[in-house]
Amino acid sequence: MPKGPEKSTKNKALHTKLLNRKKTKLQEEKAAKALRLKALVTKMNEKKSSDKSDDI
């Protein structure tokens, strides 16, 4: 039997809960950033295509 005090499973559960929250928050921020970039790229592509059609 190992020496020392018993482990606190309550703290471990809280820690896991916090880490899961942090992980999901980071995933949501990453997805939101990707959507913003995608929207920006499509906007710039439309602007380029409209500029080219104006030149012709």
C-alpha cells in the first residue's frame, strides 16, 4: 500500500471540468477565427473579380 494521504478525487474532477471548458473555448475561438478569415477571403475575391470586370 502506498504511503501518504488519500488522493482527492473532487479536486481532480473540478480540474478536469475546467480543462474541458478551456479546451472547448479554444476550439470555438479557432472556429470563429476561421469563419472570419473565410468571409474576408471571399470578400476580397469578390472585390478582385469586380475590379477586373471594371478594367475590361
